[in-house]
Amino acid sequence: MKNTSKIPPSLATKLLKEFTSYDDEFNIVDTLQDLYSYKHETDGKRKADLWYWRQVLFSITKNLYARSAWRFVMIKNYLKIAVRNIKKAKGYAFINISGLAVGMACCILILLWISDELSFDRFHEKADRLYRVADREEYSNGDVLYFSTNPPNLGPALKENFPEVINSARYRNLRGRIIQLNDHVFNEDNFVAADPSLFKMFSFPFVQGNVKSALSDPYGIVISEATARKYFGNTDPLGQNIQVDNRIDLQVTGVFGDIPSNSHLQFDFVIPFESIEEYGYPLDNWGCYAFKTYVELVDESNVDVLNGKIRDFIKQHNETAIVTLSLQPVTDIHLFCRAYGDAGDIRTVILFAVIAGFVLLTACINFMNLSTARSGGRALEVGLRKVVGANRREIISQFYGDTLILTFISLILALALVHFSLPWFNTLAGKTLSLNLEQNASLVLILLGTLLITSLVAGSYPALFLSSFQPNKVLRGTLKAGAKSSTFRRTLVTVQFVLTITMIIGTLVLNRQMHFMRHFKLGYNQDQVLTIGLKGDLERNKEMLKAEFQKLPGVSGISAVSDLPTRLSYSRILSEWEGRDSDDKFLINLLLADHGLTHTLQMEMAEGRYFSHEIPTDTSEGIVVNEAAVRLMGMDSPLGKRVLGGRIIGVIKDFHFASLHSKIEPLLIGCPKDGYRYLMVKIGADNVAETHRRLQKIWSRINPGIPMEYEFLDEQFDRIYRSDLRVEKIVNAFSFLTLFIACLGLFGLASFTAEQRTKEIGIRRVLGASMSRIVALLAREFTKWVLLSNLIALPLGYLIMRRMMASYAYKVSLSWWIFIAAGGGALIIALITVSFQAIRAANTRPVDALQYE
Amino acid sequence: MKKLTVIEEAVMLAIYRLKDNAYSVTIHQEILDMTGKDMIIGTLFNTLKQLHHKGYLLKKTGKPVKSGKSIMLYQISNKGIEALEQTRAMHSRIWDEMPKVLYRGG
């Protein structure tokens, strides 16, 4: 009797159903169920359950084994054959594996870099709900500018007026603070003022102290873990006092964990935003665009709708404003908001991804070429396998397996290569990447992906082509595998060299552009100009310092400025000028510079004169503009016109005060009594060290205890182009490697051809052919294909480079010699590679080649 | 020469003994009765499949059981009988050549 209420353990049944399959209707599950109910009646539930479990587990193993036993046997055979093939042709295997390993290593390095770039600001728990308020300025002449600094009133007002905004945080970097602790003095740049909500919105966890109350004390300060170690060592930092700028005493109220390098916000000291007035910034204002504003939105709020609502928010409070607001996701800031200097750029990411693809493709082509070249030898094996009953699918999987083994060995090698080259790559790319497989799940996925894609691409040709051999033809010997596939191989070599030559062109153009930018006529002379940051009381003591410096024999010019010509973001003000159309609204860059500027930097005037000591009204109402500003304001005779409550006394020739990525913007120069932050000192070329020592001495006499922070202007200039330089270096390295890999493949292919034609060469030699003729014979074949790649690559490279160069406002012309050099260079290197093999083949004695005939 | 493994032999014998009522459940029980061995169902199904593949067994859909599913009845084919007889012949030939009482090792 069957009893339906006796149900066996359901988990076991589920497992059984999952892992066994039989065609019959009354299958293994039903049988066991029946038997279970008998067992249940005779032996009771406990015994029956145990019995059932045992049955299920063993059935599953039996079933799995029965299904795959033959496969294991065959896999063992495939492995054996694969190892034998490697052993039989060690040279080819070496070229195959090492080429692929180098290619994969490059690919992994670049992918590591890319995944780091893409990971920016994604570690915040609320990353998808955090936005930064971005401003858009539209000028009357159609220019559009984007920036991300806002008035201090904006953040709280947004939170108050829009229910979608849960939290807002204002943020301002107060770089260049002097911090004193006991007798030690430090210069700190990562010093910011921020609302306490910053720590609520972003995932910057506290290590010590209370997140909620840490920033409620106006004289509290929170510091990073690294800073706490640097300042206080092992003592408890909480409650310690430090002094900022020689006047403000602050107490440490909290310590936060160090900011990860993949965060666009980088800070070590945070003071409450409310105390920002102490540092000279307004707190209640709708016109001072100096503060970054971040907002956190409620879940699933529609950003597009909110963007529409906040668009003209500032205009509602400040009629003269011309900015419109929008929100940008924090995760987009690093890659999609092009700020100069260290920030990333999505175009670079794409460029690198393309390079990674190129390198890997080149290595894969090598692999495919050498595999197909050697496939002739394996045709017999395939024929025999087919005769004894292998079907096509099995042969395909065998060849994919073969490549999988080789790619796996390459991957191990590549990982080793990456491990050893990572420190080098890190210095090159300015990153702190690490190859940590346990912590980096995406990296493991990337590696497995690389492995699979490589073996799929590299293994496809041999797998699909060889498996299509008809056994009778192969075994009768009428099918010559090598001959048929040579067209295919030539095509691949052509593709490979198209990639390589394109990359060489790119490298040459990029190098030229960098050279061009670093030696561009900037409109001022930046050589031997020392810049010194004015600190603390010094702003007031500037005249004294200037007078003292001026006396030194090595100093030929001196000027105080509000911003350096290499700093890229100037303060901008809404400008008024005589004859302005009331609809024209512009924010124009403003520079404060005293009388010495033109002399120190050797700038030239286009019209009028520069500020002069003899005319005292210059300080109160004189204004110098650049030529771009004159064009913008549309003035025919600018001298004497009123601008911003001042009068234009001169027009200075355009000079580059920003990166060469952008055109020269309009600039106003004023010369008020204070507001200066830097001194620029032009020093003579000889005795630099002595002059420098004297400057230092004067500084410490006037400002005891405060370190002099100085830098040469051209060093700063180079720093603007640091990320460009990095891209250049990385592209250089990888295009060289691509060329290397391509040549490695050509080398293998040439030696294969030479080997195949050993007899032909022997006979030619016997009949009296000269060495050079034989070398020419072998080289001609490959030369033809490299020439063809030149024909394709040169126009292709031209088109790509023209698009890439569009991002530079000032660029080199794409001169013809670059293309000739790239094409010719590739050709010569290819020729050398092939000739090396050809000479060796021609040098063998004909007797050795022919004695077995 | 058609040889059967011990498991195959047991399954075939059980089916022979069950005549018209040989399906998975009864075969399992019969083997348990015959040999006292609690056979793993997975093994039983694999063996049945192999024997059928070799042509020793015939399959026939039987009447539905309580759950509504039709059971699969097994029957030994002529080829199967031949294999059984050959196996028995081999067994008896070997055993006939053995002494009636086996000596135990030291």
C-alpha cells in the first residue's frame, strides 16, 4: 500500500531532480518515492530518511560519473597531445606564449588603470543619490563655460526649497594654511571647510570622535588618520590643540579614515563651514561663486525634473546672475568634468581601452598565425581522429582546449609580468594600483574574460578550419593545409601592421604635440622665475619683503600677484563696461598684479601703458585688459573707457594664462593695495643657489617660524601638462610593445616559411643563386604585405589623429614626414626581422637541406 | 562472448524472476530479496539503460500507477537470454574446475 502522506526529505528530492535526468516517465524520483514509503512503513521515518539521503547522494555521483567518464579519458588525451605539441616545437611555443603573455600583461595593466578610473567616487554608499551643483554660463557671444563653484547661500536654500533634497553640503578648499603644533610648523594644502553633513552624505567613516557633534564646535577641527599620526604620533589626538595661520586656535574633535585615492574630494583637515568668515570668505551671500555644493536626493527622485526646477534658482535671488544650475552625479565628476591637472578624462579612458584592444589583438593574431601555419602538421591527427569516430564538435573543443592551455600558461606569465612591472607602471601613471586578486573581484572577472576572449579569438581559426577537414582527403594527402591558409595569414599580418603603424603614427603625433606645447610661445618668459607664496601676516608685510628682495644683486624683477599665470582658475567677476549692451553679461577673469608684472615676466603692451608708480590713480582706478577682452567688449579705442568702476589705461598683448587646451580668455588686470597671494621673483641665471639662499635669509628675518614655500614657474607649468605627459609616456610604452609583439609574430612566420622552403632554397643554392637573391626572395613576400598595411594605415592614422587633435586649441600640423617615418620605420623593422631568418636559411649548406631526398 | 558484470547479472536475473512485473521498484526489491544488497537507484537506472542499449532488455510502457505516470516494464530479449546463459556457462566452467573444498591460506 502506498501512503501519499509519507513524503521524503524535500531538499534531497530537489537535489535529485537537479542532478539526474532520465527520459522515462516513471523515473528515478518516482521509484525512490515508492521505495521510501515501503521503507517508512517497515523501519520508521528516521531510518527511511537516512536511507533516502544515502540513495540520493550516491545516485547523483553515479549519474555524474556515467555522464562524463568518457570525457575525462579524452581530456587526458587532449592534454597529452597539447604538451607533446609544445615540446615538439619549442621555438614556436615560446613565441606564442611569450607574445601572448606580454600582450595580456599590457592589457591587464591598462584594464587595472581603467577600472581604477571608473571606480572613482563609487565607494560611497549613497553614490547614486549624490550630486554636485554645476553652473553653466552662457555668454552673449555664444561661448559656454561650466564650473562648479557657487554662492554660500545656495546649499541651505536648495534644501529648504526642494523636498527632493534631503541634505546639502558646502565645501571650500582653503589651501596653503600654516599649522603650528608646539614648535613645529607645517604647510598644509588639503585644508577644507565643509558642512558637517558632508560626513553624513559621503562614506568617509570616522575612526575617533562623534560624527554628529565633531563639527558643531566652531573651533573644532577633524583630521585624517594619516595626519593624526604625522602630528601626534601615538598619543590620542582627540582634544589636542593646533594653531592655524598663527592666530586661530583649534581643537581636534574627530579623526576620519584616510580618503581613498579614487575619490575626487581629497582633504586632511576639515573645519566647520560656518567658521569660513575667519578666513576671509563671506557666509551670507548670493554673488560670491567660491563654494562647491553637494546635495543628496531622496531615493528614486527624478533628476531631470529637479534640474528643470533649479535651473534659474540663483537668478531668483540675484538678478544680475547669468548662471543656470544643474546637477551632476558625483560618479561622473572624475571622468566627465574636464578640469585640468590631475583629473581624469573619459577620452583618455577610451584611448587606453583602444590601445589595450590593439595590443591584445596583435598578440592574438600572432597566435592565430603561428597556429594556422603549423596546422598542416596536425591535419593528419584530425583526419585520424575523425576516422575513429570523433565528431566535429569534439575536434573544435579540442582545439579550443589547446589554445586554452596555452593562454592559461600565458596568463600565469602575464600575471608575473604585471606583478614585476606594476611599480614602474604606477610611477608612470601616477596611481597606486595593486594586483590584489582576493579583494578585487572585478579584476578576477577581467582576467577570466581576457583568458576566454583570447582563447576564443586565437583558437577560432584552427578550431573551425581544421575541424572541417575531410578525413579521406587528408589521409590520401591531397589536402595541403598550409597552402590554403597562407592568404588568411597574410591578411592577418596586414591587419597587425595596420594596427602597429597606426599606433606609431599616434605616438609620433602625440610626442610632437607635447613638445610643441612645452615650447610654445606663451607671451611671457617663465625662465628663472621663482614664485613664493605669501602667508599669514606677510600679506601685509609684502612691501617690506619686496623692498628687501629688490636690493639683492641677483634679482632683476619682482611682482606681487593674486594668481600665478600657471594657475588655471582665476576668480571671475561680472563685468560692466562703457558702451555695454544691457543684454551682454560676462564673467571675466580678474588678475591682481602690481607694477612689476610686465618687467618680471617680460610681457609686451599692445596699446597704452602698464601701471606706473608715478601715477597714483593707477592703484585706485587703473585697469589693464588683454587683447581678447578688447575683442569681447567690442571696443575700437579701448584707452580711457570705463570698466568696472575703473579706467582702461593699457592693453596688454595676449598671453597664455591657462592650459593650451583652451583658447586665451579675456582678462582684466587690476592693481589695488592688497589682495595679493604670491610674489614672483625673476633671478639672474648665475649664482642661483646663492640668490636663493639670500632670499631665504631675508624671509626668515621678516617671518620667523614660517617656512618659505617656493617653486619655479616652469616647474609649475610642466605640472599642468602632467596628465598629458603621462598619457604620452604610456602610449609610447605600449606602442613600442605592440611593435615588438608584431615583429615577434613576423619572426615566427618568417622562420616557418624558411623552414618550409628549405629544399627550394637548397636547390637554388646548388644552381648558383647568390645569398642576396635568396634573402630578397624570402623578404619580398612579407615586404609586400607590410607595404599594403602602410597604404591602409596612413590614411586611417591621419583621420584618427585629426579627430584626436581637435581637443587642443593650439596644435601641431600633421606633417607628411610623420607618416613617412611611421610607415618606413615599420617597414625597416619588419625587413630586419625577416632578413634575420632569411639569412640564416640562406646560410645553411645545401647538402644539409637536400641529403634526404 | 557476451559477458555480464556482477551487477548486470543480478539485474537481469531479477527481471527474469519477476516475469511480467519487472519495473524499477520491483527490481530493486527483488535484488534486495535475492542478495540482501540495497542497490543504489542511480546505479540501477544506469545499468538498465546500458543493458537496453546493448539490446539485452526490451522496454514496454505499462499501465499507469497511482500518481498517474506510466511505469516502464522490462523484459529480457533473446540476446539477453544468450548473454545470461553464456555467463552461467562461464561461471560453472570455472567453478567445476575448482576443488569442492577450498583451502585456506596460511
